Amino acid sequence: MSSNESIKKKMMASEKELDSFAEFTPKEELFDKLVKTIYEYHPSTDISLIKKAYELADSCHEGQLRKSGEPYICHPLCVAIILAELELDKETIIAGILHDVIEDTACSPEEIKDIFGEEVLLLVDGVTKLTQLQYSKDKVDVQAENLRKMFLAMAKDIRVILIKLADRLHNMRTMEYQSPAKQIEKSRETMDIYSPIAQRLGISKIKVELDDLSLKYLHPDVYKDLDEKIREKALEKGEFIKSIEQEVAEHIKAAGIEATIGGRVKHYFSIYKKMVNQNKTLDQIYDVFAIRIIVDSLKDCYASLGVIHEMYVPIPGRFKDYIAMPKSNMYQSLHTTVIGPKGQPFEIQIRTYDMHRTAEYGIAAHWKYKEGSDGKNNKASEEAKYNWLRQILEWQKDMSDNKEFLSVIKDDLNLFSDSVYCFTPTGDVKNLPVGSTPIDFAYSIHSAVGNKMVGARANGRLVTIDYVIQNGDRIEIITSQNSKGPSLDWLKLVKSTQARSKINQWFKTELKEDNITRGKELMANYAKSHAYVLSDLLKPEFMQVCMQKYGFKDWESICAAVGRGGLKEGQIINKLVEEKKKKEISELTDDDILDKYEDQSVTPAKTSRSKGGIVVKGIHDVAVHFSKCCSPVPGDEIVGFVTRGRGISIHRTDCINVMNLLEEDRKRLIEAEWSPEATSQTDKLYTTEIKVYANNRSGLLIEVSRVFTEAGIDITSVSARTNKQGIATLDLMFEIKGRNHLNSLTSKLRSLDGVIDIERTAG
């Protein structure tokens, strides 16, 4: 069966996702389904090695069960079926069947290599490493390091991540058997990392289902409401869509164009994203239902568009030519919204079979069976899909700060971001985030252009550097060799992760020596003012702990971070002091302890657990309360302060009041930590405060409130003010469950249009 005939068959059978199976489908049926799927797109293949892989995996996983109670072998078989539905090559399918045998069974890498070869072993080993990744919001450094490994594995062989995506898709399909906490954790990971990767690789077959399944567990009420309303609409508009399909088919055929025509319903997350980004209701979204026309050639695409616009009245401003200006993942199609015969607006999409294949399978299309292929891959398309991965690998090299790397990746993979298309003076298309300025455009060309930029023109006229680029603008950047480089103010104007990263990199590189010197001076002054001997603190073992804690690879990077204000000097010195004290305690001998005990200069350590979930070391039977100056919550690093007559107050270690204590008062600091119960319980709430800095605009406070409402968090106090520069500051007080809860909330707030920064009150 040809590729075009396969597409026609699937559209005739209705637009559906990759096949999902009923509970406890027997493994023999799953294997038969796998073989049938492979034969559909490569009928002459020899499946003997695939059968061997199945037999080996079945033997290795014998006796293992999934949480659902079904035999474990069903999972790798379902993963292999997903890969086969993407029409991937034999090696990838074999690796999909074997992807868990090294990690979960006694099967050795040597055995896989001997039977299936080096290529399959490399794929299985790559997926095994990714399977071991742990995604934890309160372990930022671990998460960032794991993501670094993932992108390196993808760069070596992109098929590794294709197998991982199929693995994640099947796990999300069976997520109902996991605990509620695990459902939320895995869905958040899927939404933040795996779904955006599928989008970047252009694999909509996987991307849309991952999105919808994540939405189902992250926002169950939203998902249920959308599901009910769209089903109602489908019943209402079913006959309407069928009549439109028939009418379009007749006119297209009369024009002498051969085409496959079908309807499709927009996916739930895509609708939800549009409702959030554009502040619309479901009734205001025109493309919930769409007609899709698939033709043989590019010429037929534009000819079909002419037929459609002759039949129906197009809505102005609702036509998008993604053929001339493809999306960043190389998606191509014509989109137009028209008014139907009864005054109802609906969308029509027009594309060729090749474009449809790219839209559905993305980069996976490059790994179809090589036999029978003419070998003429679209290398330009393939290279374009790798551009974003190369950019990430460049960031890996440039960024020693794990937290910064993680933030950049999350911004770059943000599913809620929309695009604007503009042109270079030579007619090349640039795809930038909505709200981008000429600064974003300059850095999208080259970092040297951005660094030397002094002005810009839009459509031939001079514009300011904060000009917001519109669709279709022709942008020209004015540079000068006399330019001193970017300004820090540019960071408030740019929208693209690429531009922000390159500006920050320029400042780090150009001012690194100055920042290092300044950082050392600040730490030396802090140590001196608190009567610490700096040379006693700057021991390699103490410095190493600091570097690991804050995610830096060398001490100079920490000094530079302090110098530019990324870290407080008090944080570093206090951590060094803490490590020094730990070492001194560990080096005490039995005789030392006895001598000090007899002298009563050391009180035997006691531990007191408070009702607030705080474990205090060294003091017994004393009241514990949370300080209002920094409002600590579970997950924060904390310290106790012995007050006069009011017990112990608990502060965050980065609290300004703690960091600026006089030396005589520092003796009253005492070790404290959260009890395991405090960090795991979900019913207790803790008060905290944040400041949101944003460009003032209409509706800002409403959008911020909506984020809190969707997160199920009640705001107990809010105040807002705007300065002369138009920067709004929102002071918000609310109750949350802990640091993870807070991180999730602030991540959503940062995605709002115009938000510049968010910081917690620290005294």
C-alpha cells in the first residue's frame, strides 16, 4: 500500500489517535497487531528479529506485573506498536520491545549486542539512561543534570527520544492505576518536557495525546467540562460538518482536483491553550471543528484555496499560509476560516500528502524502512528540526548554573507560547514569540548582530528597539562597530529565550573578571563583619559542597554570581560556616566530648519536634513559631533563632534579617529542619508572600487571579502599585502546601504576558 493510500484509509476511518487497547489485551494479540501494523507500511520485511526480540523480552519479564495487574510484557509490546504506527525502522521497533530488559531484568547488554547488533544495543542503552531520570521540583540541580543527559542522548541518535516518547505515551494511557500524587507528577513532567519535545520534532500524533492526557490529570475539572461541551457540540454540528464535507468535495472535484477530504475536532489541550492565551470562551473559538483537504501537489493546495474562497466568504485576518512560512517544526498547511451557508464560522486546512505526513510523523518520517526508498530525504527539513536541539546543546556548554539552564529550557519548551512571522531584508522568514522586538530579531540572526545593534527599521521606517513586531513585518537591523554592547534594560524587552540567553552570556563573558573580583570582595567583607576567618572557610571540601548546592562547576563561577547579584554573599559564607561546623563536630574524639561534658561547656544534643512539623536540634521543650518576615514553607532551607521569652522563631536561611544578624546574635541561631511529615502532608497550609513585577496593562490582575483560582489557592491579601515607568508591583499573600506547590504556581505566573520577575518576601 502506498503512503498516500495509507493516509486516505486512515482519514476515511476517521481522524483518530495512535491505537489504544482495551485492558488486559493478551500478549499474543498485541504481537499480532504489531506484525500487522509493520506489514501495512512495509509488506516485504523479515520480522524474524522482531519475533526474537519479543520472545527474549517475554522470557526476561516473565512473572513481572504492571500496577494494572497485566503481564509486564504488554507494556513494551504497546510501545513497539506506537513506534510501528509512526512507521519507524526495524531497529527502533526491536529497541522498543527491549527497552526495559537491561534495567528491570537479568538480561545483559552483551546478550542484546550478540543477537541484535550494536545499533539496537545503543538505542536500548540510551533509553535505559533516560528511564532512570528522576524529575523532582525540589531537586533543581538533579533535574537540570538529567535534562542535560537527555539532550546529549538525543544529539547522538534522535531515535532514543522517539522510543522514550512512545514509552511515556503508553504510561500516560495507563496512568489511572497510579496514585494521585504520581499522576500529577508524571503529567507535569510530560507537559513541561516530553510533549514540547514531541512538538519540536513535529510528531503531532504523539504530542496531542500527551497534551490531552496531561490536562486530564492536571486539570480534571477543566478536562471534564471541555469533554462534555465538545461532545454536545459534536452532536449539534455533526450533520452540519457532514454537509460541508460533501459540498466541499463536490466543488473540489468539479475543479478537476483529486483530494481526500475529512473533518477533525480540535484537541482539548489546544482548545484550553487558546482559551487561556486569548481569554476566550469555547463559543468564541472558530476552529473547534475543521475540514481538512489533502491533495497531491503544491499547485493543488492554492487552487483548492481559490475554490473554497469562491464558495464561502473568508473572515479577514483569519488566513494563515504555513506553506510559504512553515512553523518552527516544519509544519506546513493553509488555514482559512470562512462563514458557512448558515452563518456559522468554521476552519478549512489544505495541505499535500507529504505535508500531512510531516505534520503527523515529524522527524520520525526520516526513519521509515530504507528498503524500497529512493533515499531522497528532505535534508533541509531534517536540519531545521535539529536547529533547536543544537541551540540547547550550545546553552549546555555556556551555562554552568543549573538553575539558569533549567529556566531557559522551560521557557524555550513552553507549550503556551505563540509565534509571529516576519522577514529579513533578503526575504528569509523568521519565527519569533509573540511580543518580540527588533532585539529578538537581531539575536535570531546572530549574536554578533544583536551585540552590535544600535537601531532598527520595520517596513522601511525607523522604529524604537521596543517596537512589537507584527506578522509580515520586514525587519532590518542597524549595527555599529562603535556599539558598547547590549544594555541590561534589553532583558526587560526581549521575549525569546535565545535573545535572553545571549544577552546574559554577553554580560557574563564581558564582565566576568569584574564580577569575580567584586564577588570575592563582597564575601571577604561579609566574613570580616561577622568575625569569620575567610581562610578557614575557603577549604576545598567546603567549597565543593557550595558548588554542588548552587549548581556551579567551579568556585570562580560562584564568585561571579555573587558579584553580579545572582547569589547573596551571606548565603555562601553561611553555608561555608555550616560545613566547617559539621567537620569540627565529626572530628571530636570521645575524650574531647567527655572533657567538654565535665566542663559543662557543651550541652548534650536533644531534638524537639514541634506541632508545625519542625525538628529543632539542641533545645528541648520550647515553643516554635514561624517568622512573618520571610514566611518559610516546607521545602525551604530553614534555621531557628532563639528569641527572648517567645521560644524559637523559624526563618528561611536566605532571610535578610538572618543574613544581617550581628555576631553576638548569631550565637542564638540553632539548626532546624522540616520533619518528613511536614514535607509529605497535603492538608496543612502555610502562609507565604510573593511580589510580582510586570508591565502594567489592562486585565493583568484578573489573569493573576485566574492562575490562583485554577491552582485552588485562595489569596488572603493583595495590593498593587505602578511606578512612573509603567512597571506594576503586586504584593500577594496566600496559603500553600509547600515549596513544590509554590514553584508550580510561580511557573504559571511567569508565563503570563508582561510578567518580568517574581520574588518571595525575604524580610
